[in-house]
Amino acid sequence: MFPKPDVADPEGLGLIAIGADLAPQTLLSAYSQGLFPWFNEDEPIAWWSPEPRCVLDPSSFSPSKSLKRLAKSSSWHWSVNQAFEEVIHACSLPRSYADDTWIHDEMIQAYTELHELGYAHSFEVWDEDNLIGGLYGLKIGQIYFGESMFHRQSNASKVAFWALNNFCQHTGVELIDCQLPNPHLQSLGAGIMPRQLFLAELSGWVSQPSLDWHLFSDTRYLVNQLAHTIEPTLNAPSPSITQPNRKD
């Protein structure tokens, strides 16, 4: 059992606890209480609950005009859970602005196990059969806890994030938790929520039933249909079917 963030961290610095493990039930319990692990490989496990929280309502996501133009002319595809291990390994690689990474072997093993149990999910962007971008995170009930994203071609991670928002809207996920505010996420439409409000609403989101996203892993969807608000369909015979009618 983790301490309550407002009790353990009344000043809102974000660090709530140190210790425990990364077993599946520990992680699920932590996320359900608004905590997530974030620590370097040679450090003890640290659990965080930031103040404020960076979040996004999938129904309010609005891609930029330039991203819409890219999508409309694109031959790329996107998918769900077709390459989780490749996505998390790509996310673990050092970035241009940092030599190390917090997504080390212990974290990769833990989230891969959660993926196998049906909780962790990846979104991939493909140029033919080449993985060019993606993201991964954890879904409990009606909330998706985003962890990290990457790109190998310009804007591919933004397309993955757009696909995530689209998918959340059509599968009943009410909120995307982006954890820590940063300019990149805010440029994609993320906002901030006071930690107290986030924690007060969290139990309602995680306790709701939700669709099994692994059921959609056989299909690749056309990126150029995102601009037309595609509705992902289970075992769809064609990825271009449309219907009218959200930490790089």
C-alpha cells in the first residue's frame, strides 16, 4: 500500500515513496493510486505523483493543420499492439538531449510482462513494414497512462499520439494521463489538472470496465483516414473503412 500523495508530499514536489518492486500487481496498484515509477538504473525505485498532472481528454484532441496535411497525403499505417517490445526498446534509446535513459532493462521487463497480461499497450506507425514511430503506456479501466514515445521519421510520434486519441474515443477511454507537463505534449493539446482533482477522479476511471485492445492487433489502419475520424473496427477486413460521426 502506497502513502497518499497529499500526505507524503504536501509541498507538491512529486516524489511520494521509495522502494517496493515492479511486479505487475505493484505497478497496477501504484497507477490506480496515481503513482508511477521513475528512476535511473543504479537507483532505488522511486514513485511519483506530480503536481500538477498533465492530462488530455481524447475527445478534445485537435491535430494541427500541418499534421492534418501530412496525414492526408501519407501512405503510412498505424496499428495497436503489433510491436510492443520493439516500441519500448526504441523509446529506451538515449535522446539527442540526454545520454542516459530511465527506460532500462528492469523497466522494459516489467512493462513487457504487463503487456502480456493485457494492461500495457503500444501504438505503432509504419512506413510499409518499417516501424518509424510509436508510443506505449498502460490502460486500466477508462484511463490510459502514457509512458513514452519515439520517432524515426519526422512527425511519426505525433501521428501515433493522434491515433491513440482516436482509438481512445472509439473504445470508451475517457482520459489520457501524460504525467509531467512539457512543451511537446502541450503543443499536442495536453493541459494540466491539479493533483488533488486528478486523484479524486481516478478511482472512477480505473474501476470502469473497458474493451480489450489486444483484440485489435490484427489490423493496420491507414494514417490518411485519421483526418476523416476513422472508427477502428474489430478484425476489420479493410483498414480504410470510415464512419462519420487523444514524453518524447
